[in-house]
Amino acid sequence: MGVVVVVGSANRDLRIRQQSFARPGETCLADDASFAIGGKGLNQAVAARRAGADVAFVAAVGQDATGDDIVNLLRGESIDTHAIARPTATSGLAVVTIVADGENSIVVVPGANAALAPAHVDQAIASRRPSVVLLQQEIPAGAVRAGVDAARRAGALVVLNAAPVRAGTVDLLAAIDVLIVNDSELADLAVRLDGPTQDAAPVTEPALDAAAARIARDHDITVVHTRGSRGAALHRDGDRSDHPAVSVEVVDTTAAGDTFAGYLAAALARGAAWDEAMTDAATAAAVCVSRQGSADSIPDAAATAAMSRAIRC
């Protein structure tokens, strides 16, 4: 099993459960609220570790109780925390709203995540021998760029989960190996590549599929298009393959995409074929959505294997 270095965010999550999303100007009463540890980077690091990879996490958390809790959680997972910076800023906060059907809306206050410096990321990756470097975009653009460049110098497979898509994402496409995007991220990226149009109609499935295929072809990369209950599409070497989602009762989708990305990175780090990697990632994501929580909803390899056996029966 190779080393996976994850560069990304870590937050305290305020999780609010209510029946439906609030409309503009509307006041809603929530069913309950709770706190948890999360963040796209942390969730993906935990997922890769629970999948069996040797994981190092590069991030910035505050010198506060939340920062201590984040570091302790990671150490409890046997994730290397030597490259976690501790600036004086307050640790990041994410407000996660989960509605009755399990869908969620997330607002992130970056806090210490915004202090993650490019030089720190560069040095952290150079000090390891990663097989895979996995990045997201809840951290400064300069830190993402430094991570991509350092990963290439290290000879690692560079995986970018473009969440959220930002102005500099297009410029990264030529320097990465694998792009992971969901429907909204792919649609946003397509607009940034093509420029806005006057057509405000919803983006169609064929349009998204064409955009993913074009990105893969034009930039000579692999594009993994995650589509929730519709499964995932893999665009690679001029071919497209569909990978179905596992049907489960959805409780909470909060960390599903992060679980998919972390498990995919772990599978690629151990040299798995793409079909196997996609199946592992989809199965783990299915277990995740059947549970409530952030990092605590991410399954370990045993739970994922049990789900895989149940599917075959």
C-alpha cells in the first residue's frame, strides 16, 4: 500500500437537521443540532486511512480547543499529523444543514484554513514519498497550486477534487492526473471553460457528460464524474464507463463525496485497477450515506467489505 498525502481543510461542523431548506427571508425551526469534526480534507484523509492507506495530512488548524480535537482525532486514526500547522487564527467552522431526504447544504468559514501557506505544503510533500496526493479547494489557491506542483516533482499521482470550483481551477487541469467533480462542480467548470451563455436552462445529463469527456480529452486526464444516486462516470483514455451507485436508505449525504474520494485515492495508491477502485469508492460512499455524521460516518474497510458481500448476495 502506497502513501497518500491529503492536502486540505479541517473544521468544526455545526450540524443542523430540519425538514427542508429555508427560503430567502424565511425563519425555520430546526429539529436538532450537534457538533462534529469534519472538513473536506480531514474527511478524505480519514476515508483513505480507513480504506487501509498510509496517510499524512497537510492542513492548518487553530491553537484552540477545536484544533486540539482535530489533531487528536487524526492521531486516533493513525494519520501522520506532523504537517499540520497551528496558526493563531481560530479553527475553521462549517455550518451543515441536513434536510429530511438526507441532502445537505454547507457554508464554510475558513478560519485557520486560510493560513495554510504554499511553502508549508511544498515542504510537507517533499518530506514524504507519496504515491498519491489528494487535494480539494477549501484552502487558499496558492496552497493548492503548491501541492499540485510538489506532487508532480515527487512523481505522485495528482488527484484534485475540485470542490468548490474557483477561478484558478481551469489552470490546474494541465498539471493534474485525476479530476473528481460532482454535477454542480462539473457544470461550473464547463462555464468557466466556455464562458457564460444567455441560456439559463438547467444543465442536462448529456451536456455534463460531453463536458467531462471534453475535459478528459483536452487535458489528457482522467475525469471521475460523481452523480449521487445515479452512480459515477469514468472518462479515461477516450473511453467512458458507468459505475452504478449502491442502493441504500439515505440518512445523511454530508461526507459521501469525501468518502468516495478518499477510498478512490487509497485504491489507486495500492495499485488497484480503475474498475476495482471505482467499486470500492462507491460501496464505501453507500455505507456513509446510510449513517449520520461527518468524519464519524465514514466506514472502515471491514464495513465496506460487509456491504460489498451484501450486494453480491
